[in-house]
Amino acid sequence: MVDADGKQLGVMLLQNAFQLAMERGLDLVQVTEKVEPPVCRIIDYGKYLYTLQKKERGEKEKKGGEVKGIRLGFNIAPHDLEIKAKLAEKFLNGGNKVRVEMRLRGRENLFSGVAKEKMYKFLETIQASTEVKIEKDIRKEPRGFTMIISK
């Protein structure tokens, strides 16, 4: 038996443990059943669940956010490429990862080398202002190219 403050109260009967928890206005929670006798703790169960949820939310935030997407066209102009690069920087500074896609349609698939060069040019544009780490390098997919970058 463990107290709400973390003090060990020793081995006691279940009825005595319930009585002690009721006197303090707290709940009796079984921590583990694998040990003989099972370990129980006197805590406020609602507060315990709240702290677990809060801890879980904090861990999600530390993981790096979500994956944002940017789609480039095959015939994208240099100025438009710069605008997309600024948008990607904004996502990266917000703690997110960025998936950069270039969709190829029809005859554009024949010029996959040119498309790959434009993806590298986009990457150079971003790296000129911020440090970028490539998580997944440029990869050919059935309908174009994709890569994932992070800060």
C-alpha cells in the first residue's frame, strides 16, 4: 500500500485500505497485480487521469508536429518557386515537416529529369535561407516525385 504522498504504508487488508481511502476522500487504485500481494495506491483518480492526458499531449507536441504538403507544377515559374519556398520555410519554422510533391501528367512523365532538377532547385532555394534536413530523398512515384524535409 502506497500513500498519496508516496509513503509506503505496508501490507494491509483490502477493507482497511478502502477505509483509509474513504477517510481521506481519495480513491484506491491497483497499480500492479503481477506481484503478490498486489500493489495499491491512494490517489485522486480524476486528477491522475488529467495529468496522464496532459503528459500525452506534451509528448505529441515534442514529436515535431504534422506533415504539411506543398505541390509544385512541372511548368512552375522561378518566382512561384520562391513563393512556395517561403511557404515551406514558414511550415518548417512552425516545427512541421514538409512533403514536397511534383505531379507529372501525360507527356510530362517523359521529362522526369527536368522535373527532378526543379525539385533540387526548390531545395537549394530553401537551403539558401534556413538549414534543412532531408528525411526522405527525392523519390519517383507513379505520378511524379516526392520528398520530405524537416528542420
